[in-house]
Amino acid sequence: MTEDYEKLVKRNGRKVKWSEFVGSTTFIESKNLARHVGCERLYLKFEGGNPTGTQKDRIALAIMDSAKQKNAKAVTAATCGNFGAALAWAARVFDIPSHIFIPEGYHVPKDRMKRIKETGAELHFAPGQYEDLVELSSKTAKEEGWFDANPGVDGVREISIEAYADVSQEIYRDIRRPPHFVFVPVGNGTTIAGIHLGFKRLFQAGKIQFLPRMVATSTRRGNPIVKSFKMNSRIIQDLRRDEIKETKFNEPLTNWHAYDGQEALDSIYESKGFADYASEVKMVEFSKLLRQEEGLYVLPAAASTLAVMHALADDKVTMKGTFVAVLTGRDFE
């Protein structure tokens, strides 16, 4: 195993689990931003404190743990940046070669690309959209006998949703009660599905008396989860390819096919939640406000939670109660 792995399993002379190095991220009450968005009580769950700066580290280590147990000779996945950085880092931790597939026309942030390269991952660039690279990566995995870590793959889906369920446990641990609303940015939908699962388990165990309403936030430039909800559809609907408009701000959120979109949509309906879009102008605005008011450097896409919260305050949400905004990624720029 690598030196990185040895550092993970030893601390102060004792052995520890790799899972101790992800999660337990910053959770604070923000009275300053509560006034900006117009809610009674606002908490921020900042996932940027994870090793590579996003919530993706939670699932990357869990996936690599499974790959290690199966004696995988290599691991692969497609990425727009964040998952690639997390998976490449976790693969190095477990001493397994990684192959990261990236759409050649995407605006992968420099810091994410630098992190991927530093792990020694092999990069594969190809034309097409993210979904095309997922298909290519999965096809290559079958041909080469690699572990397929792409979203939506049987086994990977369950591991990922399970890993994100820990977010709910951490929120409950810190406030000892369920919030009324949990706002979560959605791309493929895995994060919101996992957080909802975690709260369902707390409810079933009798630790909380009601389920928080799950709120999916995303970009106007293309997300099937939000569009499906707005169409009053209980079944996830793919978008047309030409509905997708990627920018350097929205790429963590935009796709025409959400790989865990049905699970995400189910979590919204089951919790009596809702979904809505955030404008890029507002995402950038709230990203800056988070930096100014709380010292949190948050990706604009992650700040879609607060942008939607602010936009809905007047007419769609009774802003009494406890609100949690999950801030899924750190801005390194």
C-alpha cells in the first residue's frame, strides 16, 4: 500500500479507519446569511473541508474500498472535474491505478486538473458530452477488466447513496433534531438521495419525529431532476442534448441524463419537498456572500442552495423553521 494509505490508517500510534478522514465537515449556524435569504434559522453544511474539497470524497473512498476488496487492477470513471479529482486521490490512497475520462471541450477548473495529475492518474480526453464519456469509460472498463466507478452502475449506486447518508447523521448529531428543509445542489442526484435515506433511517429508528423536506437546486441551463419535478412527473425524464448549456459555473449541475435522477426525484416527492432553478448571477452572488459573511470559499454551483432559498422566500416557502443548505464544493480560486 502507498505511503498515503499508511498515513490514513495510523494516527498517534493507533490504527484508524479511512472513513475518519472524510465527513464531519463544517456545520455552522449563519445568522448573517439568514437575514439575506429571509429564513428564521439557517445552518450551513460545508463539504469543502473534505480532502479534495467536495462531497465526492465521501463516495470516492467508499467506492475504492469496494474496489480494493475485489482486487481491482484499475478503476475508471468519467468526470467534469470534482469526481475525477476525488476518485484519483482515493485510488492513490488504495494504491490502485486510475483512468479518468474527461470531455475534451469542458472547462475543468485548473485546481481540479492539477489535483488529478498529481495523483498519477491516466487521463483520457475524448469528444462528446459528459454522458458520452461515461459510456466510453464503462465500455473500456469492460474491455480492460477495470472497476467501473461511474454513477448509475449497479453496486456503485448503492455504495454512493449509502456514503451520502452519513451527511444526515452528522446534521442530526450537531443539532439533535431534524431541520424542516434541506437544500441540496443536484447534478446526477446521488447526494440528495443519500441524505434523504439517512433521515429516513433516523425517522424509522425513532430518533426524529418528522422527515425534512428535501429541496433540489440546480441550473436553468439543463437538469432533468428539476425539470421533471416542474413537469409534475413522478418518472425522471431525460432532456434533449441541445437543452444543455455548459459554462464554467454550472458544469457540476448540468446534464441531460441524471444517473441517479429517479432516486433523487423519489426523495423529493417522499419528503414533500420541491425543486427549483438558480440563475448563474445569483449563484455567483451568494458564493461571494458566503466568502464575505462566513469566510467559506464555495463554488457558485454549490451556492445554488442559497440562491433558490432567497428566490423562494416571498411566495413559495413559509420561512419559519430550520433550514440547512448543503454546500457541496469548495472554490479554490
